[in-house]
Amino acid sequence: MAEQSSIRARLFSNNIKHYIKTVNRMAPSPFSSGTRGRSGSFGQNMDLNYEYIFYVHKKDYDIAKHIINK
């Protein structure tokens, strides 16, 4: 989450419009019965439960990639 916040701040400070999609990796999938309900979350790294997907406009992609990677 800290990395997501840092990336979001860098994009915002460089005036790059972006959207974030948050995916909960522990939520049951409509295609499977889900594993959390059966096994719980004991022993799992809680930092990896969410995936953040950043979307930027095609014309801003290269500059956004450069900003994120520096």
C-alpha cells in the first residue's frame, strides 16, 4: 500500500491523470469456490492481499513509466 501511495503521489505531482483498480486477492472468485473460506488467512503475507493496477492514457504511458521507475 505504501508503494501504491508513492506512485500515486508521483503521478499526481507530474499532472498525469490516472485511475487505480484495486483487486482483493483473497476474495472468492466467481470461477472457483475460493480458498480463504476453507483455509483462512493464517501464515499468508497480508501485504500481498491487494493488487493495485494503474491506468494512464496511452499518450502519457511512456512518461508515467519513466516517473514510476526512477
